[in-house]
Amino acid sequence: APRATIRIHTGNGRDTRTDLFQDRRDYVWDNNSDTATLRDDRGRTVDTESWGRRR
């Protein structure tokens, strides 16, 4: 929904309306810099967030 909030977790857990889990066992994010891209079920970019030096 527009203006909805969802949290994406890389670890294990149970998906809910507000939290989605990728069920990964290994680290995914670079602590120095990285970019997360959220896409819908058609592959369209919904949102991105970058941090660190490579913004």
C-alpha cells in the first residue's frame, strides 16, 4: 500500500504483513557501503537505500 512500512530481514523468521525474512545464513550487507533495492513482484523498483562511501 502507498506509504506502508515494511522491514526486510536477512536472517530467518516468519513473514508477516510488516516484516519479510530472506532466510539467509550468510552476511549480505557490506558494513562500509552498500545499496538495498526493493522491487515489486514484476521487478519494478519500489525504493532504494544507500549508505557509506559509494552512494
